[in-house]
Amino acid sequence: MSSLPVVSGREVVKALGKIDYVFDRQRGSHMILRQQSPPHRRLTVPDHAEVAKGTLRAIIRQAGLTVEEFTDLL
């Protein structure tokens, strides 16, 4: 298992934007991303200076990526 990078919420949004996720809306400190092509997944990313490791791992899993694939997107 590779180690997770330390990233902000905005860096996560930018990385996921490279694989067809677009910013949909924001409610408070949570950004909602939507996948443009099927299966039209929705992801919630906290708009924090540093995303917690467990939260980041859950976002990566929900996006259908591995940690290595996500790190390559950064």
C-alpha cells in the first residue's frame, strides 16, 4: 500500500477534473463534483487546506481509482 499525498481539497478537485469530474456546486465547505459520463458518480470533497487521510482514501475509492492512479493525476 503506497502512502497518500498531503493535498488540499482544491488540489483534489483539480486532479479529479482530469478524469471527467466537474465542479457541480458548493454548500458550506463541501464541494460537490459530478462525473460527466456514465455512471455519473457524485463526490463530496471538503474545501480544507489539508484533506484527512481517511477522507482522501474514501474519495479515491469512490472515484474508482487506486492511490497510484490518483498520485499520477496530481
